Amino acid sequence: MRLSKSVLNHLEAEAVTRVLLEDGYLGMGAEVGKFEEDIANYLKIPSSNVVCVNSGTAALHLAVDSILKPGEEILVPSLTFLSSFQAISAAGVVPISCEVNEETLSIDLKDAVNRISSKTKAIMCVHYASNPACLIELYSFANLHGLRVIEDAAHAFGCSKDQKKIGSIGDIVCFSFDGIKNITSGEGGAIITSDTNVLSIVKDSRLLAIEKDSDKRYVGQRSWDFDVYRQGYRYHMSNIFAAIGRVQLSKFELEFAPKRKALAKKYFELLNSNKYVKFQTVENDVDIVPHIMPIRVLNGERDFLKFELEKAGIPTGIHYKPNHLLSYYGGGKTSLPVTEMVYSQLLTLPLHPEITFSEVEKICELINNLLH
């Protein structure tokens, strides 16, 4: 049994073979443009609003870099994968660690408001465990305080708020397509925005900031006589990765999404009555396609349960160590008691489309026998 895994078959292999043997160009080219079009069609947005890059972290980095200057600050929940913070600091921007709401595990706006300074220019929300929580409140907060919004939607591809797909609305939305996400391109990510200035910057920046080089790459050409006006990066997606991603996207609605939803529903049905187990709160108008399956184990029983499950051959994870506890981001100098409490309770259970319902039943039966 695996905690999470890539789910691929001969279709992805055939797509890669086509790029290798027929297209013959492995870097960024037409296949990347087609993947961007596929994503745009899925989200029902203009294809020009999608920019694919080589990782979700690169997407976040370019998003931050496109709207903030070194030394400026961005509010961000501490309970997120390290990549969120590394993307911010890589742009020379200062991440301001904030509490999470204990129920939704999204950024706590009541805490965040107290951390705003004259240098605060943006807020990064994290759709933790695929839950795009409190988006209306978030954007109202941002508008009130004159902040840009970056949505770290690494977990949330295919999720919806009020029947609108994440990425189809919002300021700047960043996805991850790494090996274990809702869809994978092997490695990869995407920036979604309607802001033409941001689009211009990120399209150039992913290709070393060479102006308008993306348009040439889509048709198998490249720039030879060019100019550069800002720092750029080797963040472009390859045709190989795009070919994998296109096949994965074609499978998403009929294969991956229904299975992930059904598995999460089974976990909830079997564990929700256990007084030692708590699930994050999801709003009624939110439709989640779960990337991971975290629970909170109450009464100090998390480590005991983790040990017993792993002894039984059931892998578990802890998503995530709060970033404000890491030496590079303060080493605990900021006090975030709610986040630290939640961190001590979190335990992630196995979830991916190849897990069977009988395996979920076995896991839940063991948990209910251990915690009663």
C-alpha cells in the first residue's frame, strides 16, 4: 500500500513516445501550448490566461516575483508545504507567517489583519487538502486592505467554489502537477490569471526573461536577437511533461476525480463518529477533489496511532511542519498556538485512485479499534 502515488498507464507512455520519436523536440514547444489550451478549455477561460512551468514551486515564485518587490511582505499561513515559503523568499519577498482557522485549516483572517504593515502588499492563501475555504471573505479582506491575492492551489486542481472551478476566477492561481497531484505531468505547474501584465512577465520569465520567446517556442522556433529587462529563470515546461499532462487531464473527470471523491467519502462515513477523529470543515458550496486525506487525531493520540498503523503496514504522513518553526523562517520566534496545536494532531491517511474500498475499510476498522 502507498500513501500516494502516480497513476499512469500505456496512454501516457504512448504520448511520451510520440514526443520522443515523432515530434523530436523535447523542450518547450507546441505540446506545451496544447496543454495550456486543454487546461483553459477545462476551466472555460481564454488560453492566453494559462502559463505552464516546470513545477508548482516555480509557478508560485513567478507569481510572487511578478507583483511584489524585494523587501515587501506577503501574508501566508504557516501550515503549508515549504515550497510556498521558499517561492516567496526566492523572490526576495518576506513571508509573514499567519495562523490557520482551526476548522477549515485555511488562513485565519482575524490573525492576518494584525500582521499587516506598510510593507504588506499581498496575501497568499493555501487550499490545504484541496479545500478552497472562505474565498469570498478572503477577497473581501484583500480588497479592503489593498492586497493582491495569490492562491496556492497546488492541492486543488478540479475543485470548485459555487460551481466555478478554482482557476476560472480569482486574481492569480497556481497549480502543481507533480507526480502525486490530482493530475500529473511528471513534474510541472501552471499560473492562471487574467492580469495581462502578470501574464507578460511570467511568460517571459519562465524562459530567462527573453521577450516574447514563448510565442516562437509554440511553433518550433526560438529567439536569436533579443533583449532582456528583468531577471528570468529556466522554468519552462517540456513537451514530454506536457504530453503526460494532456493525457492525465483527459482522464480526470471520468476516472481520477470520482475515485478520489468516493474514497474520501468512505473515510468520512467510517471515521466521522469516532470521537478521537476530526475532519476539516468544508463549506456547502465547495466541491472538493481531494489530493490528500488528513485527519486530526485528538487527545494526544496522533503519534500512537501513526506508530500502530505503520506497524500494520499502513503508511501515513504529516502535512505539514509549520514553516514558522523552521530555522530559516524564524525558528519559532513567532507564536502561532493554533497552528502548532493542529500540527500536533494531523495525520494523513492513504489516498490515490488505485486504493481499493476494501483497503479503506481495513484502515478505518483498525483506527476505530485503536481509538475508542
